[in-house]
Amino acid sequence: MKAIIGIGFFIFLGLFAALLTGFGGNLTQGSLPYDEVQEGLDDRIIIKFSHVVAENTPKGLAAEKFAQLAAEKTHGRVEVQIYPNGILYSDQDEADGLMRGDIQMIAPAFSKLSNLIPAWLALDLPFAFRDQAEVDQALQGEIGQMLFRTLEEKNMFGLAFWNNGFKQMSSKLKPLITPEDFTGQRFRIMPSKVIEMQFQLLHAKAVPISFNEVYRSLERDEVEGQENTISNIYTKRLYTVQKYMTLSNHAYLGYAVIMNKTFWEKLPPDIQSELAEAMQETTEWANRQAVSMNERQLQELKATGLHIHQLTPKEREKWEAAFQPIYDHYAPVIGRELMSKIAELQKQREE
């Protein structure tokens, strides 16, 4: 019996030796089979890009486009990881995450930056811009450059401005045609002192609520109304919890595409150049998409049964008169130089 056990033991040793030398000769040297997918992973630059809207919105689509172009232009050296719908950070704390370096890239609405840097309140001023051409002129010119310079003190680096569109007013209670129609209603707003004063002047209550909570807040009657772009109203299905919408174009909602400044400055110059090129192409593509998407989705909203009113020129004049105190109050906060640039733009419009 002992002899049988001894023979079995030696057979086991022989098979084990064969496994090490014949069948898996490299196992004793600690190497692994070659996997080309893993090649270069140690050298890959990861950019975590957090945003709070759906993937099928202008910003969501632009983020995906940038990730694609960044990978192509850097030949895979850069991987942009997209985190949509606020799954990493809400719109109220994403800027803090960026400044700390926990994420490398965000694209907040202009209003979100105004709590950090008062100059950005300028882009919340009601009726500051008449149409998309004026917005482009402002953001691609001196106004945009001045605003991007203010980011540096917060360890932020401005890359581009992405369009979404003009904001419209909506309510579940009644049509919003005159300033008096807002009286007593509660409206969800993005955190912004200018927007808050806008609704105070309309004798309505402004309630700051995170974007991803807007639908539920309207559904639960925590607020009666809100302001937003056509694409956000459509993609978030806000029209199902709102009965009336006014095409007011009273203010613009766009995004500042921002990277952590320390992270950007540590990137190799060739990577910086390739990412800048990818961002330029993305921005041109995204801004065209935003315009066409809002036009298309407005037609789709009209088919839902939502009651839509277009402000007449006379009605618009009443809204503008109601909002004039905002300019007087916030001009010193925003700054003389920036306000003068906006005034120049408006003067050109009148000439």
C-alpha cells in the first residue's frame, strides 16, 4: 500500500514539473500572455468629464464628440471618461470637485459660476442678447476673453463656450404673458442672484433646485414653474408636468467648458495642442447642433398639446421694463468694464 502511495506521489511531481516547463514554460518567470488592449495603459492620460444633463442634449452630445476626437487626435494617449446626469457631481458641487482636482473637466451653465465669480452674473442679465448672433459675438470676442481670465484665480482654465439656447418660461397654472401673470407662483431657478432678483421683480418666489431634481419638484407641486431651454424642456420631459410655455427668449443658457488649470498646465505641449484642436472642432459642431436641435424639438413640443405663447414686441417691452432694476443693482457687482462691453453690444443693436 505504501509503495502505491509513493508511486502516485512521484507521478504527481512529474506532472507538476511538466506543467511548469513544458505546458506553461513562462509561469516560473512571472510573465503573462501578451494582450495588445493593455499596451500603453500606463501612459494613457485620463480626463474625467462630469456634467449634469442627459446624453442626448446639446451638452451631452458635445461631450461625447469631444471624447471621440480627443482619442483620435492623440492616437489613444488621452481617454476622456464621460459622467452624465450628475452621477458623479450635482450642478451645485461639480465646480468644487474640479478645483480640488477630483475631476479634470466640467461644462457648467454660466449661472453656476456666478456664485464663485460675480462677473459671470453678466450672462444671466435678462434680455442682454437679442439673438444667437449677438451671443456668439459676445462670447467669441472680448466679453468671453474677460470672463475666461476670471477663472484662473480659481484654478480653472477656460477651453470653450458651448451653446444650448435661449431660455423660455413655463408654468402649470396659467399662461405667462404679462409680468403680472407671475405673481404668487414658485419658480425653480439655477443658483444666481440675478435670476433670483428677476423673479422677485415679478412678485414670484425663486427656489434654487438642482437640475436633476426639476422634474420631481414640478411633479410634487413643490414649484409651479421654471425657466429653461427648449432642448432641456424636451429631453427632461418637463412638458409633461407643465401646461403653459412662453417663448420669451429672455435670457441665454450656455456652458463654459473648463479644465482644472493645474492639470492642463502639466499636460505635454503636444497633447495640449491636440486637445485644443479637438475642442475647436467639437465646439463648431456642437453649436450648430444646438441650434438645429432646439428648432426641431420646438416643433415636437407643439405636437404634445403644450400651450405655447410667443411674446409680441409690445409684451417684450413690458418684460424688459420690469427687469431694468436688475441692471442698475448689479452693474457695480459685475464690474464697470464688463457692463460697458454689454452696453456697447446693445447700442450696436439699436443703430
